[in-house]
Amino acid sequence: MELNDLYRDVILDHNRKPRNFGPLDPADASVEGFNPMCGDRLTVRLKMSGDSIADIRFEGEGCAISTASASLMTEAVKGKSRREALELFDRVHELLTNDDASSDELGKLAALSGVREFPARVKCASLCWHTLASALKAPHPQAVPAVSTE
């Protein structure tokens, strides 16, 4: 099986059966993200345990790339510290926007590397990540306004 086929299969699987999809109540942080270019809209909710992400869930509607990216993201950051999750955000953002970026040590997240070949879809894949970063950087995450990837 070609690597591109494997990546496509990972994206399709996470779109069809998104992991960590649904409500999280109570949540320590809840941030809405919106991509006005294509209408993707999602809410990321976090439950923190000290400085670590104890649980993370997302809800909303979006294209296959947006949904798959959110599903992959929730799997990747659950159990990580705030710093580790923000470092992963930086690595994924680099993967999506830089042709020379390495997908080494990204595991399933490497499946997102093909998105950079379609610049209009980069915002779809990065919406959930920007939303997560806003939640993690906010001093009072419950009060964070919606994130837009215009």
C-alpha cells in the first residue's frame, strides 16, 4: 500500500468514525472555532487535571478534513501537558504549511501532511488546532471568544 493511500484511509476513517466526538460536561474550557470560508464550525471542550489534558471532546459540523483533523487531534493531545499540546500544535501547523516539514514522530497526525497540497483546505485541517491553542493559552478559558480562521 502506498503511503498516500494509507494517509487517505486514516483521514476517511477518522471522518466516518470521529473519536472523542460529543459533549463533555462539565468542561474546564469550551471554545468555538469557525471557518467562514467553508462553514466549518466546531467546539472544543477540555477537562484539565492540573496542567494536563485529562479529557478532550469536540462537537460541530465540518468537512471530512476538518472532522478528521479534530478527531486525530483529540487522540494526540489527551494526557499531554499544556506545553506538550502547544508544541504539537506548532509541529502540526508547520506540517500543514511548510513543504519541508518533517512528519517524523507525529504518528497518525502525519496523515494531515497531504493537506498542504491543497492550500484552500489547510484552514479546514488547522481550525481545531487553533481552537485548542486558544483554549490552552487563555487565562480564563470559559470566557474565550470564538476563533476564526479567516
